[in-house]
Amino acid sequence: MKIRIDQHTLDRAQERGTNAEEIKEVLEKGIPFKAERGRLGKSRVYDFNRKRLGTFYEQRRVEVIYAVEGDTLITVTAYVFYGKWEGQE
């Protein structure tokens, strides 16, 4: 499947701590989940081991919300959560 990363997704990704390369990786290798409004999502956990906004975090979880149109995955947005997730490395 082709991947189209929307500009809104890239803008939010940069603000939240991820990038186009990771978004693509999440869509290709991430764990699927159902998102709101009938959309789809995939997530992937990455080691982080540093501070963000003054707090130390071991990991970050990147979630990409997307829709499917024909043979193309079209991103809606990306979220980044900081913390620790067991069994999702």
C-alpha cells in the first residue's frame, strides 16, 4: 500500500516529538487499533531515555491515525505519548 502523509500530520508530528520517517515506520510495522469516528490507528513504542519538558521518560509511544482510500493510507494526525509501556517494544 502507498502512504500519503498529510501536511497537518507533519506539522503536529514535529510539535509532538516525531517525524515523517517514524510515521511511515508506524504505518508499516505498528500495532493496529480502532480510532474514533471509524478511523484506523497504528502505534509503536520507541526507547526514549531522556528528558522532555523537564521530565525523564523511558519510552515514547507514537500513534498514527489514518484512513484508507483505494490502495493508499492517508494520515489524519499523529500523537506522541511519553512514559513506559510493557511488552510493546
